[in-house]
Amino acid sequence: MSNASHSPKISDLHGPVFDAIPDMFVLYDKDHTILDILHPKPELMSDRPEAFIGKSMTEERLKQVVGANYHQLEAVISTQKPSRFVFRHKGYRSGKILYYEVYLSWLEAGYVLADIRTVHEKSVALMESEHLHYFFTEVLENLAIPVSVKSMDTERYVYWSKKAEQFGRTAEEMIDGTEELFMPKNKAFQAQQIDRDMLQGKEKQYQGVEKYTLRDGKEHTFVVTRTLFSFGDEKLILNSALDISELKETQSSLLHTKDELARKNMSLSSALSLAKVIPWGCDVERDVFYCDYDAYHPDHAPEPDGHGCYVVPMERYFAGVHPDYRQEAIRMIAELKEGKRTEFHETYMVHWFNEREWEWVQVQCSVSRRSVGGKPVSLIGSAQRITEQKETELALLKAKEELNVKNATLSSVLGIAHVIPWSGDLKTGVFSCDYNDYHHEEATEPDAKGEYALTFDRFFSRIHPDYREHAIEQFADLIAGRISEFHEVYPIHWYNDHEYEWLETQSSIPKYEINGDLRQLIGSARVITAQKQMEESLRIAKEEAERSNTLKSAFLANMSHEIRTPLNAIVGFSELLADAQDEEEKKEYLNIIKNSNALLLQLVGDILDLSKIEAGTLEFSFADHDLSEIMGELEQTARMKISDPAIEVACKECMPGCTIHTDRGRLLQVMHNFINNAAKFTRQGHIRFGYRKQPDDRWYFYVEDTGCGIPSDKIDNIFGRFVKLDAKAKGTGLGLAISKSIIERLGGEIGVTSVNGEGSTFWFRLPAGCVTTSGSAAEAIESPPESPCPDTGQPTLLIAEDDPANYKLFEVMLKKHYTLLHAWNGREAVEIFRANRPCMILMDIKMPEMDGYEATAAIRELSSDIPIVAVTAFAYPEDMRRILSSGFNGCLPKPVSAESLKKKISELCPGK
């Protein structure tokens, strides 16, 4: 509610002017609050003016205060447009009914000013009369027919509606005008005479049909009505005209149609009689059927009714239907009567025509008329006698069923054999077959016969060029009678125009014209692409097997050579070592034997990896690893192997905090192969390696050297098997081939860039998701927690080994520092452990009586903390996983060096 004490006063607004006006003024704000009242009228006020100041018009008791209607006020506030209205009010003092006129104005300051003045009752009547005049004028203007009003005092028009302008004159032209403005003079005279006769009292109203040419240039027919009425002392005539031109045309058309229908009805009756069709109707309310008596009535039928119809009660109609069809006929009629369906079409047997024989009829029926509520009240239908047609149809259906069975059997056989039957019309030069059996992709739909058709020329154009000419020649020989059958196999664009299919076709000529000319070909086509592919696969497999045998022989020969080379050095220098006296000479021989052993071990490992790659069984053990640790270990190992001070060995690119999810051993195997190759061919300079992230988010690993490089003509073959740039260089020639297989299995790619005489960079890329730059790495294979060696005083080792030579090797390596216990099998190892409790156990896996797994399980029942290390030739990742999950504390793959053996003992038995 607004604060009335600070609101403006009406007297502040042009005071002298308002003081001179006797009207009552009320000022409101936009919240409907009364702010001020000037010149209050006692008859309108139920209390002193001060009692209303500051009150809101939204209060129910004030909604009609001082006559200012609340809804009128609300409309002015919402639209900001003025409003004017008249109301009456019973005076508070005199008790008389008084009339007031109110004018509500919207002020720019956001206020509404109400000007309320007293008006006389006659003034109110005049205003209402003006309003009524305006209302009826709007009504006449919006009538759909032309209307005009003529004053008989002046015989001139005083009103001319908008619709009346179609007679060619506007309201401005016709007001105070006469009929001569839109009628010929003779017709205008006749109209004026009719109006004068009505004025003299001969008739009060005239109605007639008249023709006028309108603005569209066409002659229209109107029903014209003239009515005489009075308005005060003045006599007026109201004219209206209804255009019935279309109605007249429709009437003429209906008469013509009626004659036409009569002629057609006679023709239809004749046609129905010839077709043995009986039209009938059904009165749903009376439950009777009826039809023309002459069209149908049975023997002994009663006379026709007054309309010439034969009437049949519904019960008798259904009684004449065969029992097998009667309930269905009753149901159909019932559903029509209930409005559940609008029509039906059924065929059943009846004896309507002869009670001794059943005849087939085809009955059709639909709703012909409904009640106001939409309920069917009458039906219309027909019954056609079709016994002969039905018997023929049944015979054809039986023959068709038999034919369908035969065709289905034949189609099944052909479908199983993937054979497509076809025919060829020699006159039109067109092959055709069932569209569902075969069609080229260019054919979007079958022809009218449901077939796919193709011209001879188009068919042969799809055959592969290498086979086309021969196929055309054979086809020509068949037509010429030089051969009796056509049997060819060739590739063809069968299903589409971009892929060839192998097709086997056969054909012969079974039909001739009467004069002996050729008429039709029949044949079959069978797609044998799969068979051809199988034949090709068998051929390739045969060649591959032969090539594999050749490669196998070459491989075995090569391996024999590669194995014999280090083995020859081992055997030869072992014999020389036995006779050598000089210590330096012995060291040289031992070094040669050691290097040959390493080469032989590498060769065996490469052969095993290669065999697994060939068999597709090369396994990977994926886990998270810290790349920095891997590269650090790689750098340390490489520096130990490459001790030449002229060669710098360094990891140059390394990103801290990078974790790679891969097989750690396989990754190191590839990097070691790269570094070993670099060491073979680098005499001075550097061998640098590292990794980095590329713009495409893949990870790039490399080994760069300043060696001799690779000739450009040999780069493409560098990753082949047994490829060696220098025949004198050590190695098997398998390392890079194995590396390529490993990287491809890891989802990456491998390659080399090289400049002959300057050096090479071997590299590989791994997918983006395999390396992350946060988190800590976990080892690929986690060992069980190590158990400390029990303090037994004298360090005693139990060695379970069934091979005497291998035990002798352990004995030579360890006897100076440990007391050794020897078990020849797993069962003996368990018994010795139970009796002696050694410090540690070296356990072979493959042993008689009880293998290493079984022995370890039995020992773990006796002790959970004794360190057990597997020493085995089973050294693949899957073997390692099984060993470490079977109670072992570690694993040493054979062959075992003294250094690695002693290191493992020190790890598991500190101080021993």
C-alpha cells in the first residue's frame, strides 16, 4: 500500500482548472490505492472522504466505492489506456437511483485519475441508443448476404452493406442514391413500383427470384426479399438478396443425374441377372431380409409385398445356410448390427434355391443407414451364385497344392545345392529367373512376373575378360547345335559390379517351335566361390606346406651350423684347457668358452622364442612398471657389457614419473637386442637410447649409434630371419625378427633409419594408452615375502637334483662355503629336510617319484619360512608365475652361473 501522506494532491495539478470543474475526481496509484478525492459527491460516499484516503480498492468492501468499478480500474492500470463507462447508483442520502458517467485516465507518473460526473436519465438512454445503433450496424455489416435499407419518404437508400457492394456500387455511391445506379432503367422502374405498392398497403413483404450481373461479369440468380417497417414516423424498406446460382445449377444436375441413374439401373439389373447376383436389403429393427421378387424367390414362396419384394425373416435366412458356415454368418450379421464392423465379404453354402442341393454363394454386406445416434438401422448386400466357379476353384486349388508341394521339394533341393534355375528366350535374347532366387543389386524390384530379367549381351559383359570370349563361343555352339550342352565355370560380376564370384553354369535347349526353330533355353547357375576359395586355400596350403618343409630343412641346417659354431669352440677349448699349463693361456681359453656358452644360450633362447612365435603361443605378462627404473637398469647393464672407453653409452631422454603397462622382460629383450646390435658395429662415438612422447600421444623408444650404418638396399630386409649384415659378426640373425614380432604383439610398430657409414637409429612406437605419467609402478611378477634363513650355525644347503652333472656343478660352485646335502628326487628331499633342517633348498622341478612342486608343497607343511629356490630349465613367464605361486621364494633358470647363484643365496640368507 502506498504512503498517502507523501502522495501528490489533485489540487496540486493545475489547481485553478480543477476548482472550476464541478465533477468529482478520485486519484489512484498503480497498486489500486486511493490517494485523494476532490469535490466529493455525498450521494456516492458512505462516509467522510478522509475515511477512504490510503485504502486499497482490492479490499472487498471498496471494490464498488464511489462507483469506480474495480475491474475497469484494473484494466486501465494493466493496459495504460483510458476507459469510459456509465453506471447507476442508489444515493446514500436521497435513496434515489442516480446515473453517473466515469472517465478513467492513465497519467504518465503512474497514477489513474477518475472523472465522475452526474448525467440525466435521458442522456443515458441516448448513449445506450447510440451504442445499440452501432451494434446493429456491425451486425448488418457482418451478415453473409447483401443488405440495404431504403427510405420511402425520399425513395432513396440510407444504408448499403459491404456485401451489397458486389452489385457494383459502394456505400458512399449508394447512400442518397436510387436503383438506377445499379439496375437497368426498366428493372429499376419495376423495383420502385413494388416498393410503392408495399407502401400503399397492398403487401407488407415481397419475395421473388431475380437475376443480376455482378462485378465478376457473370449473371447470378438471387432470392430477393423486401420488408416494409417503420422507425418513428419514417417508413423504411429492408432489402436482402440470397445468391442461389449454384443451387439452380445443382438442381439441374440432379435432374440429369436422376435420368442417368434410371438408365444405368436398368443396365445394372440386366447385368446382375446375367451374373446371377441378387441384391438384397435388411431391416435391422424388423429382423427381416428383402429382395426384388423377380430377382429371387424360392418355390412355394408367398406373394410379394406391396413394394414388389420377397421378404424373409432372419431366422429362415440363417436356416438356409449350411451348418458348417451358419454360426459364422450369424456372427457377421450380429457384428454389423452392433456396429463392431462396417462390412463383410464371405463365401458359404446354402440351399436357398433348392432344398435338395447345396449351392455356393458369395455374400457381401455393409451398413447402408444409421440412426441419429449412429446405430445401424438397415443393411445392404448381394448374394452371387458361384457353384461352378467354386468347384473349378477347388479343383485348381488342389492341383496348385500338389504343384506347390513338388515345387517346394524341388526348390529345397536346389536351395540346398545353391542352384539357381533360369530360362532364356532366344527370340527376345533375355535370360530370366525367380527374383527371390537371384537378382543383381541394380534390380530394386522384380518385373511383373516376379522375375529378374537380363539380356544375353548384358550377362556376357559381366564375365571376366579372360573367360568372356570362350563362354560366348560355347554359347554360340549350343544355339547352332554343334554341342548339346553348355557347361562352363568362370568369374562374373554376379551380385554387383565391383566383386567377382565364381559361377558354374549348365544349359540345354528343351523347346522348339512347330517349324523346328529354337525357342527356349533352360539352365542352372551355381555360385561356387566358396568352393573355388577352398580349392585355392588348399593349393596355397599345399605350397605353404612344401615351402615350410623347405624352410624347415633350411632352418635345421642353419641351426645346426649356428649351434655347432659355439659348441665347437666349447668342445675344442675344453680339450685344450685340460692340457694347458700357462695361466694366461687358461684364462684366454676360459673366456672363449664363456663367450661361446653365452652365444649358445642366446641361440637356444632365440630358437625357443621363434618356435613360440611360429605356434602363436608366445606369452606376455602385463603389469605396471616404472620406465625410469627400466631405463636405469638398461643403462647400467649396457655400460657393463660395453667397456670400451671410446664409446659413450647413455640414456639421454627419460621422463620421470612415467609408468608403462607392458611385459617388462619383452620390452628389455627388444631394447637389449637394439643395444647389442649397436655394440657389434660401433667402434667409437656413442650409443644413446631413451624414450619420449610424440604429438600423436604414442610413445617413441629408440637406440641411436654412430656405427657403420646400413646400406640402403638392405634396410628393407633388416628385420628378416637369419639376416646378418656382416657374416663374421657374432649372433644368430634372429634378434631383430623376434623384436619385430614382440612389438607387433604389443600393438606397436618397429623400424630403423640409417645412413651408410654414419650410424643407425633403431626405434619402435607403442600405443598412447600403455604409458601413464602418474602413479607408481608394480613389478610384473611379485615374489612372495622372503623368509630369513634360520640360524643353524653351520650354513647347510639342500640341493634336490636328479642329474649327477648338474649336482657336481653346484658342488664345485658351493662346497668351499657351504655344507651340501644332496637329494636325488623330491621324496628324498622331503625326508632330508625333515631330518636336517638346512638353511636353504635349491629345488629342481622335473624329478622322478615326486617333482619339485609336490616336494615344495610337502615341505611347506613342515615349515613356512624355509627359503626354497627353483633351479629349472622351465624359464618362460608362465613357468615363473606357476613357480612363484607354488610356495617358492625365487627362481634361477638354467644354466646357472656361480655369480647369480651366490647372489640369490645372499639375498635369501643374509650373512650366509
